[in-house]
Amino acid sequence: MAARFLEDKMKQNNPPKKKIAFICVHNSCRSQIAESLAKHFRGDEFDFYSAGTETKPEINQDAVRLIKKTLRNRHGTNSIF
């Protein structure tokens, strides 16, 4: 009974995060960049996802480099990849 009460209280204080999806054709570059940066800057407030209509088997390496460079320039670290 007490455990259930505590669980209910935690849910009231921590409502579920809203979900945001970034969609592009291949899900290998633009949507991946958007998802990574959004998670980095606002991941504590929202759940972010990326998807594509014709997905590629791997992330575009230019996108990976761009994300790393952007975060390194901002924070001096690589905290996403």
C-alpha cells in the first residue's frame, strides 16, 4: 500500500515527457542531427526520436562529424557520439 502511494506521488511530480519525432527520407543525416542536438539541449524535458521513410543502414558520417564538432565547440567535449 505504501509503495503504491509513493509510486502515485512520483507520477504526479514527474508527468510523462512529450514525444517529438524528426522525420526525413533516409534517417541518416538531418533527422539524426536534429535528434542528437535536441536530446543534448532539451532531453530532460522531452523524448526525441528520428525516423525515415526509406532508411539507410548507417548514419551519414558527415552528420556524425558535424554533431561532434558542434558539441565540442559549445562544451569542449563530445557528449553525444
